[in-house]
Amino acid sequence: MEALIKELVEIDGPSGEEAAVRELIRERIEQSVDRTFTDNLGNLFALREGPAPLLLFSAHMDEIGVIVTHIDDHGFLRIAPVGGVRPHLLLGQRLRFKDGLLGTVYHEKIKDLKELDWSKLYLDIGAADGETARKHLRIGDMACLHQPFVNLGRRYLAKAMDDRSGCAVLIEAARRLPRSLPQGVCFLFSVQEEVGLRGATTAAYRLEPAYGFAVDVTSVGDTPEAPLMAVALGKGPAIKVKDRSVICHPRVRDLMIATAEQEKIPYQLEVLELGGTDAGAIHLSRGGVPSGALSIPCRYVHAPSEMIDAGDLRHAVTLIEKLASRAWPLPEKEI
Ligand SMILES: [Zn+2]
């Protein structure tokens, strides 16, 4: 699991440019499913065939990043966020473009850090002048944070834990599924979640699942003077009750809780006041899809180093494995 997470977080996939991540995931999951396929937007589906009702488990492949908006005659680049990036968290950071080109972020003269916004930031790739910079880069090129994976013992630190840790959970759960399943299961690796749940929107429409589940990270309330939140690292994955994008269907939420209790898997309940996840798009598909979400507690979400707990990850895999292999009622009859 550690090796899988490390390889997943150390490649780059800003929203809309998920191809490298997609090809790695396809290689790692294709032995465990009946078939894989992609769609027009770049979503990757990994399907275990089976009778109705179809279960959809989604983790997003994309990560936050920046996009080049301007290159000046001295070779300095101006950038804008791709997804929820706070400018102060980029100061001094290294960013990497698709071809491996690196640069560092700094700010213009300011009197107070409160003045820091995107217009004050620039990216320096070490180019002698604008002409040299333009030989390597164009307007619209995207870059991601450049940070190695680190094992801190019980905890892992890396960029893009949001949501490669969720991708790793689905890959590992798919490996462990029994040969025969009571229903069909589709693992979705979605695109463009960070810019508005876009991949999950078209994927859910295409698949028409009976139930949907997102597997993504969530914030925690266990750091110094953190906003009050009843989720902590190391106390098990969090069964989502609500975030800004979805109120999880009570029957799905309760079946998730019942499964965790039957299997003696530790879990927490999550109410996330800011942020959303793929379940927000899935549950609104067509006539509505009863949906839930399993969250991996994560410190410093959308910062250059996001921290997760190895035990939470292990328990998340087991819970997804059990949810996918238990029999789910046909929603028309039961809900
Ligand atoms: Zn996410």
C-alpha cells in the first residue's frame, strides 16, 4: 500500500491533465476487474460485471495546481489557481511542469502578508528573458507542487494525497474482492473534481448506478487551534453525513455504519462545513442516486504536504471491500 501511494502521489495530474495518473491506475487495477474503459473526458472506469444493483465507487485522479497566465519580457511567469489553492501556501514552493521543468514561487514587494494575492505572485523558472521562457512554456501550461512522498512511521506525508490516497484505496479494495460478487461494481477514477466535480457528473450519467460512493480525503479538527471538527487522524475512516455538495442518503449512510460495526472496523462520522466531493455530482445524476462517501482523514488538505494515517487507510480499504461485496437491496423496492 505504501509503495502504491508513493508512486501515485509522485506523478502529476492537475485537473484536465490526468493522463499519466490514469495510465498508472489502469496498469495497477486491470488484473482485478473484468474490463477497463475511458470516456470522452478522460474518466477511467474499472468494472466488475454482475447483476443489478450496480454500485459506483469514485475517487478523483486530479490534483490542485496552477496555470500560466502571462510571461513577461524578463522571463517571469504569472499564474492562476487550478482548484482551491491558497496563494500564501505556494511561497517558496517548487512547481513542476509536465516536461519536468521546475520553478519556484515568490512575491513582489508587499508591506504586509495580508496584501498577498495571485496578482502579487510570480513563478521563476530561471529563464534569462521572456524569449527563453517562451521557448519552454506557453500560456495555459499547468504545473503541480513538487514534493516527495515521506513515510513518517504511522503517517505519510505527500502532495496530492487528495485524492491519490482514495485512488489507492479503490485499487487495493478491487484486488481483495472475492471472485463472485452479489452485484456489479464499478470503480471510477474521475477527472476534474477539483474544479467542480465535472468528471463524476458525466460518468454517473453514463453508468446509471443504483448507489454511489465517493472516496476522498476530508479535513480534521485535531491540530493546534483548528476549526472545531469531530474528525481526527488515526481514528478510522470517516463516514460522511454531509458536506457542501451532498447530504448523504440516510439509508446508504446507515448501511455503511452497520457494515463497519459488523466487521469491527473503526470509523468516525463526518460533517464537513466547507468543500465537496464526487458524491455531490453522483447523487444528482438523472433521477437521483442514493449516495454516500467514505473519507480519509487528512491534515493540511490542499497544502504542499498533506498528512494521512496508515491505519485509517488500511481500515478504509477493508470497509470499501466489505461494502462492495455485501448484497445491496434494489433501490426501487427498498428505498
Ligand atoms: Zn479531493
